Amino acid sequence: MTKLVYYTATTLDGFLADPDDSLDWLLRQPLDKGGANDYDAFIEGIGAIVMGSTTYEWVVRHHPGQWLYTMPAWVMTSRTLALPEVDVADIRFRSGGVRAVYEEMVDAAEGKDLWVVGGGDLVGQFADEGLLDEIISSIAPVTLGAGRPLLPRRYDLELLDVARNAGFIMARHRFVGPLQEDREQRP
């Protein structure tokens, strides 16, 4: 069955990027290729991806003239992007709710899993709709104090697995739903 997975790296204090959208803190970290939460093994099982416009702009800006993904990609945006579209890839720009995009992605993935590349608010939109299945995070030995949050929502998760890869804590969680305290307060 197709799963929607948020596969990401985060700082110990829960940020994806610093306030200037820099990932320098991440790119300097050592990682054992083939170790726990290995990217190459993960990406083999992915049939479609989705990302927000800020993530798309970061990818295009930091990898000019190339696209890193071979599977269909959706970019969720409600604004005009500052960078040109990538012509050599299957990239679909959408706005509005995520449920319709999720259905398109499931069809395109042909039985493989779906990856929410980022950012945190986009993941929250999928989670709010009950579409998120797992969060796989690589937790770096860094704190930023501020920046783009991992997931700017209140949710309960269930820890499924934990491992180490170089200096990273690798964790896999099942998405449970809204924080129990929030569920109990609803009328």
C-alpha cells in the first residue's frame, strides 16, 4: 500500500533550515553512505514527490541546470516563483488543497511510496488531512535557535525505529494524529 512519508533532516531543536533558509549546518555533517536511513535505499521506493515553493527554489538555486529527481514532482505554491521552471523534468505546479494533489501522486506513483520533500507547513497540510503516514528524520547534532520548523503543528507520533548514522540520530515515527490534549478539548 502506498504511504506518504516525510523524509527529512532536522536540527536537535527542530529546524529544517536557519532563518535565511540555509542548510549549511546540514551539508557539513558526516554521514555513512549505506548506513541507517540511507537516502539511496529510501529513494528507490519513491514513486512521486511533493514540495513547497521555498524548497523548490532552494533545490533549483543550489543545483542550477539539473533536477535531482526522476519521478513526477508536484510543487505547491500560491505565489509567482523567483526562479524559472525546470524544463527537463516532470514537475507539476499546483495551488490550493493537498487532497487532490495526493490523489494525483498516488496514481503517478504506481504502487510506490510518496515523499513530502519539504517544508514543514506543507507536511502539516497533508497531516491535517489525515494523509501523512510516517516521518523519517535524521536529527543532526546542531541547534539553530530559530528558523524553519520541522513541523509547525501539534501532533502525536509513535516511535517505530531509532538508529545512528555517524553523528545523526535516525528516527522513524508513525503519524498518529492531533495531539491527544487537543483532541480532548474539542467539543
